[in-house]
Amino acid sequence: MYLSFFFILIFFSYSRSSILFIFLFFLSIYLSIYLSIYLSIYLSLLIIYLSIYLSQSAHYLSIYLSISVCSLSIYLSIYLSIYLSISVCSLSIYLSIYLSIYLSIYLSQSVHYLSIYLSIYLSILISLFNLYFCLFFSLHSLFAFLIPSLIPPITSSHPSTRRFLTSLILNASLRSDDIWLYFSTNISIILPQSFPSKYFPFSSEASFSTFAPRSLLFDNGKRKHVSVGKEMKCEDQL
């Protein structure tokens, strides 16, 4: 349009005929339309070409960047996985070694202390039971000797029961420091007529010589072999 107006101005400046003016006017209109269409077409083609080219370039660039970023991410993931696996593995090894050493030391000490506690508890319990047992039989034998009518007799209906009671009392007298049971045992050996068989299970000479051990432990752990039965009775009579 600007070009047509330019031609019109030229025409007015150089020519004054109306026919030429009309011709130039239509020519300018035609030229303006043609140029506008032509320029719009070429401009749209240029835009389409640039868009296609740029889209391809952008596509190639995106592919390149995606490959680069993907490879970089793969490298980073592999590196991080290896590094973290090594770190976690070393940390787990350190923790396992530390925990195993700590638990082994702690459990060994705990088991040691537990065994000590159990042994102390069992020794105290056994010593108390031994003390009560020896005290009971000592008092029973003493009161049976002093007041035989008030003390119920210790009877046994079977020889195995008699043998068990005899060995139990003798072992208790040998392993404890109870002087009353030791005294009553010796009195029953020396004076069997003072302790009837119904009050003391090994009062008779034959039963004691059958069930008693042949060696007794006296005088701070020194063994003195003594004979039982008739020899001790003969020494007492002498």
C-alpha cells in the first residue's frame, strides 16, 4: 500500500493525465497485492522451514542431551551404588566385628558370673540342707538317748531303705563339722546297747560293719584306716 501511494505521488508530480493516473493506481494496487501475497507466502515458508529445521535441531539436541544426561546419570548411579555399597559393607563389617567382640566378652563374663552365682547359691543351699539334716539327726539321736519314750523310732521296713539311711547319715557326718552327729555316731559304735536299733538305723554291730565305709576322713584331711565293729568295741572295753 505504501508503494502504491508512492507511485501515485510520482504520477501527480510528473504527469497530469487521468488515464495514466488510473493505470498507475490499479498497477500499484496489483503490485501491492502481489507483493503482500508473495511476501506472506515466502515469510510463511521461511517460518515453516525454520520451524522444521529448528525442531530437528532441537530434536537432535534433545537426543544428544538425553544421551549425555543418561550416560551421566548411569555413571553417577553406578559410582554412587559402588561407593555406597563399599561404605555400607565396610560399616556393616565394622559393626559386626564390634558387636561380635562386645557380645562375646559380655556373654562370657555374664556366663562366668552366672556360674559363680549359681555355684555360691547351690553351695549355700546344700550346706544349709546338710546342716539342718545333721542337726535333726543329732537332736533325734540325743533325745532318743535321753528320753526314749518321747521320740518316735526311725524304722525301715526294707534293707534297701536301711542301707540308704545309713549311708546318708555317715556321708553327712563325714562331710560336715556337726559335732553332735559325729558324737552320736561314735557313741552308737562304742555303746550299741545305749542306742536300740529302733532309734538309730546302724546301732547294731553287724549293720554298721555292713554299711559303713572302711576309711573315715578325720584330722584335717588326713586318712586314718580304722577297723569297724569288734575292734572299736574291744578298745573301749580295754
